[in-house]
Amino acid sequence: MRMTIGTADDRLAIPSIPNLRDVGGLRTRAGGLVRTGLLYRAAGLHQLDPGDVTAFERLGIRTVYDLRLAREQAAAPDRLPAGTRHVPVDVLAGWTEGPSQLLEWVADPAAARAGLGDGRAEALWVEQYRGFVRRPSARIAYGALLRDLAAHARRPALIHCTTGKDRTGWAAALLQLLLDVPDDTVMAHYLESRGRLAPFVTRVLEELAAQGADPELFVPVFDVRPAYLEAAIDELRSGYGSVDAYLARGLGVDAAAQRALHEAFTT
């Protein structure tokens, strides 16, 4: 049976923003609730249609954290209502393999086969998620995001990358884990991106096929799989022992900031 997380919110039905949803609405281990209306997640806001700006404004978002590469942000800047604070948080800064090679693979079928064939695509994405935990650029980015988000004046906020499933997926999962949401609930929330992105992924795979690429090579790239998130959680716990320790020692999010996040996001 498919597990549905959170509650439906008609305000989030904005056609030009795929995978837009609330990070809250989940139960904690102690029976509390992660508050809704404070943090949203989505795919890239460069897609925001002018006709949807009013609907987006109704969410009252003060801060948008853009987790994309600097070159992604430059090529497709976010379209935001006036007064919305845009914060670049480049998770993959300096990475030279894995997701940073995606454009090369799209343009070169031979490079795609060499980089993604024979199970290498899923292995690369598993390693990418481990990198979210241990790589310096990712630790700097996620630490800056959480410290900034702890300030009341920054919320409501929204986090996004390109599809809203990988870099954004780990950011959402990390906050939920900090708030002591059970792992299986965090996983179910993460996996919802698969259904929400299905029309987008189908269209992208069709476009790749039309360009002469083998779309099957890219299926693991555009999918969300339990093995991906499990890899990040395993890297965190094997390296630091607990979420609190990882935030403090790995991300520089001290006890005061962690407490502020708990107080703001749970009831």
C-alpha cells in the first residue's frame, strides 16, 4: 500500500513548479508534529510561469535557498516575486564527476554509455548521496542552509535544486531526521518525488531518445530509490554516530541553532 505523507494543500497545486510540497506534516517519534507552512521544497523556480506568480506569492515565502550549481543558476535564474530573498547554496561546488557530468552525457551517447552503463548510473548516485554527507562543499552548503533557516526572519522558506529530488531531498531528510521523524517516514516522504516527477521524467527521457541517446541509461539518474537515501543516512551514522553530532561537528550547526530549529518546526 502506498504511504501518503502530510495533508493535501490546494495552494501547492502550481502547475509550473513540479514537486512543490511541504516538508512538514510528519509525526515525530515522540508523537509530535512537524509544523507545516514553514518550509517548502520544489524543483527549479526558473520554471515559474508568470501566470502562477500570484499563487506562489500566497505561500508567503520570504527566502528561497537555491541548491544548484553556480552555472545552473546562471543559465536558468530563479523567477521570484519582488522582495523574495534568493540565497545561493551550491552543494556540488567543485565536483567534477557524477551529476556535474550530466550535460556531457546528454550531448555524447558514447560518454553516456561509458559513464552510466552496466549499473554505473545507480552506483554514481549512491556515491553522490554519500558525498552529500562527507564532501566539504556539501557540508558547507547544508550547514549554511540550516543555520540560516534557524532564524525566524528567514521563514517561511523554500529549498530547491533542478528536479527537487536529490540535493533538495537530502536537505529535507536532514531536517526531518534532526526533528526525530522516524526513518521510514522520512523515506516515504523522499520517495514521493518519483510519482510527482513522473510526467517530467517521461518527457525528458523522450527528448533524450529523440536526440539519439539511450534513455534507459538515464533512468537511475532521474529516479529516486531507497538505496540513495539509505547511503546518505548510513554515511552520516557511520561517520558521526548521530544526527546531532553530524550537524554540530560536520556542518557547524551548534546546539543553539539545533534547539531553535526544534522549537520552530515541531509541536
